[in-house]
Amino acid sequence: MTSLQYPIGLYEPVETKTKAQLEAWIDELAAIPEEYEAVTAPLTDAQLDTPYRPGGWTVRQLIHHVADSHLNAYLRFKLALTEDTPDIRPYDQEGFASLPDSKAPISLSLPLISSLHRRWVTLLRGMSEEDFNASYYHPADQQTVSLYDAAGMYVWHSKHHLAHITELIKRNQWN
């Protein structure tokens, strides 16, 4: 079950912060929308409504979740850049995933992810290395998170959910 839930493993922050690592992460965030588009394009509605694991979200819910999560992340970056270690507002991911819009066509969220990532990447590429030391406080986790660490975490998050979908496709031999 762990390999189904965490197909790429748990997120592990990097020890050494480098400009090269940031640039690689930004490039990955730029590429993610096309990867989601490509992997979901051939899927039928029945396949989109298949949970990626027992008790897990459907592919459709995963796509809408990535849009919700990354929209929150983008705003957290902007808050951290304009305020001194702001408290961010956590949200109920399970609750969001059960709302009616999580059953909507993924054609509503895929363009949002694409546009959002273009804005986010524009912001990230315009930031100085020092800007990535800005941070926000996550009250639910009781942690202060630097934007450097947040960048790495959201790259992992993107790949994590992409792997949920690609592994489901492989297991069910949908390709």
C-alpha cells in the first residue's frame, strides 16, 4: 500500500541549497502542466473516475487537487515575498476533494494548472537567490517553510501525483 500511496517515496528536503538546484526545480515546474496533459489526454471518463489506489482519490480528483494545491502554493510564495514570515491558511484537502467541482471535467483544471505554472515560473525566475530565503509559517504543521524548501516540495508534489496516475495506467494496462 505504501508504494501505491507514495510511488516516488516521501518528500525529503535537500541538505545543500544551490542555485543550480533551484533552476532545475523551476524548469520542472514549467514542464509539469504538459506532463499532466499528456498522461490524461487518452483517458476515458471511466478511467478518470478510477481511484489511483483503494481508498484514494480518482484521477479526476487528483487533477483538481493539483490545481487547488498549486494555487495555494503560488499565493503562499507571494505572501512570503511581501510579508515577514506570514501565517498561511491551511485548508481541508479531503473536504476540497469532495466538493462538486472535483467531479467536473478535468478540462477546467488543466488550463488552470498550465496558466498558474506559467505565472509561478515567471515569479520564480524573477526572484533573487536571497528571495528564496523568505518563508511562511504553516500553523497546521507548526513549521516555518523557506521558499527554497517550498519549491522543492511542490516539485515533489507534482511528480508524486503524476506518478499516481502513471502507475495506475501501468497497473491497469491502459496504454
